[in-house]
Amino acid sequence: MSIRLRLIIWHSAVFGAGLIAFAIVVWFGTRAALIDHIDTGLIRQADGLELFLEKETRGSGLAAVVEETREYSSGLPLGSGVRLYDDSGALVFANPMVSLDLASREPATLLVGASQVRALTRKVSIRGDPYTYSLWRSLDETEGALVDLRRVLIMLVPAFLVASVAGGWLLSRRALRPVDELTAAARHISLSNLSTKLPVPRRADELQRLAQAWNEMLSRLDDAARRLRRFTADASHELRTPVALIRTTAEVALRQKRTPGEYESSLQRIQEESRELTGVLESLMELARADEGTTRFILEPMDLRALLLELQPQVEPMVRDAGLTLSLQTPQAELQVAGDRSALRRLILLLLENAVKFTPSAGRVSLRAAQHAYTITLDVEDTGIGIAPAELARIFDRFYQVEDARSGKGAGLGLSIAQWIVEGHRGRIDVVSTPGVGSTFRVTLPALRSPESVTVHDDRMVGFRRPSDK
């Protein structure tokens, strides 16, 4: 069942129920008002009869009272009557002559043949003699008016209900027209044209917010698709080169008989390219696992200063072989952080390898760590080629390499992995660079004041165990 049909059914059902309730209230309310009007008239007539008999009755005796009652009854409206009883309850006068039981002191409904009347009974003393009288008024006119009203209501309710269904259909059609337009536009959007936007209604309502939300989602999907296509193209390009070199080296070696030394040289080159290819594939798989959230960092209290001192003897040969000098500056006190030791170790190595890669011979690479109030910073500074301002925003993109670095080794994944590790530790990585002067990468991590202050911020990406949990 469509939304339009459900709207019409619900609208018509609610409107129809409201009409029926309104008609019932109108009918009973009108009936009550008319009867109340008759009752008020009966009470006034009773008061008038008592006053008339007290003032107009001359002498005493039943005949005088009956004569004055007859005179008063001649002025009653059509459809009304009076009955007079003596002290013994015998009927002594009736105008008109109808069969009617004694009513209560308050107005009540009685039957006179097949008709209904409203009647009341009162006792009165005239010249010391007690009498009882009843005044009544026919409800025929009232019932006739109510019958006419009921007939009108019975005719109007279906007519208004039909009008309600028609109005509901037109209203739902007009209200849902933007939905049809959005649906038609959405059906023409595919992976190849995610940049297409849905029409946004001009009115500031729910449909406008829905269209805006869909357009924002399409923008995110388009951006993700562009990055995926660029990632796929870059990955294909990076993988094609080592695969082509491996294949070419093998084909050249197999074209003719060669000496053992030449075969060994070819195999060494194949080994180098295979190692390069393996590194790219491992980096891709690691980033893919990071995107899926399947890699967890086990955060536990550790001393970042101790890790830097431990890595210093390992990285010095790499820096020295590149013709560079390395300086390490750390405070004397421990630098306590909540971190994954192996992940932070790889982070430092990635940043140092990046600095060595883009620093000419005779340059300098500096590694500095500092304690602040609530954070710990780690700076990796070099005197390398620097990065142009226009390229700073993209250096953490996967496979992106600055123009001056495209001829060097690497696939452009190191900084992407470094950024992922920092974000997994709830930190931040920033870069400041001047072309021809050098670059400084700063990693900012939350400082750990005590092991009990370590908390898990995201169970999907980060886990934590205290030393007692080992």
C-alpha cells in the first residue's frame, strides 16, 4: 500500500470519525437545548398560574378555582395543557382532555397516547383549600425539528466525507510530488555520476532537509568513489613497475645462456624488486585492515623516552649511510603515554625514513621529545628539500608523492600509515615545511599521568589492558 493511499485512508477515517462525533454532539446538544427551553417555559407557566389563581380567584369554592383555571388555560400556547385535581386527587378540570399521569415536581417526559410530552406537577393552596395541578407541553414540534436535523446531518456527513477523500487525495498528491521528483532523480544516479544532486524543495520542511541530507551523502559517496578510483589507479601504477621489472629481468636472463655471475645478478635484482613489491602489498593490506577496523591497538602505559633511546642505535647507521647527522633531544624524566609499543616504534621509523629520504647529503635530522601539561610532543625535523604549500594538504593521502620525490623509492604510503597510527592513539600529526629549508613533523599524544587514567575511547579501533591484565 502506497504512502499516498495510507494518507488518504487515515485522513478520511479521522475526518469521518470527527464528522460523526460532531453530528452526534450537535443532535443531542440541540435536543437538550430544546427540551431545556420547554422546561423553562413550563416552570414560568406554573409560576404564572399560581400567581393568577391567587389574585384572580373571587370567593372560595371549587367552582371559582375551576373557572379561573379555565380562563388561564385559554391563553396557553398550542400543544400545551393544564389539569387540576382536588385534595382527594380527583380530576376536576382538564384542558384539553387527555389521559395523563401525575408527573413529578420537576419537568419529566410522559406519554400521551403515541406522543411524548413534558409535564410537571405542583401543589397550591387557594383560600385555604389545597389543590394539585399539572402543566404539560407536547414534544411533537421538537421531535419533528430533531427528525429534520437528523436527516440533514445524515446527508451532510457522507457529502463531507466524500469531499474529505477528494481533498485528501489532492493534498497527498501535492505533498508527495517532491518525493516523486526526488525518486525520479535518484534513479538516474549511479556510480558514474555521483556528483549529480537531487532537487531541493524551496520550502523549509522535512522534504527539504531530506533532500539536503541525501545530497550531503552523495557528496561523501562521490568523494569516497573518487578516492577509491585514485587509490586503485595509484596502486595499479605502483604495483605495475616492480612486476614489470621482475618479468623483464627474468625474460632477459632466459633469452640466452649466461654465466653464473650474470644469473646471480639477475636473481638479486628480482629479489630486490620482490622485496619492494612485498612492502607495497603489506602496506596496502595494513591500510585496508585499518579501514575495516579489524586492527586493534593495545594501549598500555609505556615510556616514550625509553623507546627513543632504544631506537637510537638502530637508526644511526641508516642516517650515517645517507651522509647525514642525527641528533636526539629528550628530557631526563620519563615520557609516559598510553600506547601500542610496536605501533609507536613503526611510527618513529616511518618519520625518520621519510626525513632521511628527502634530505640531501651533509644534512641533519633531529628527533625531539617534550613533556607539556596534558600532552607529549615528538618532533622529527630535517634540512631536506621541503614541501610546497600547495602540496601540504595532500601529503597524507595514499600514494601521493611530491613532485621532487617521484623519482625516489617508495610508494607514498608511509605518511598515510603514520597518520593512521597517530589517530589510533588519539593524537594529532602536523607538518610545517619551507621549500629548500626543511620540514618538521610534529606528533602530539595525550600524556599519561598514571596507569589508572588510561581509558578506551573506541573499542572498534583501540583496546587497552593494564599491567595486571597481562
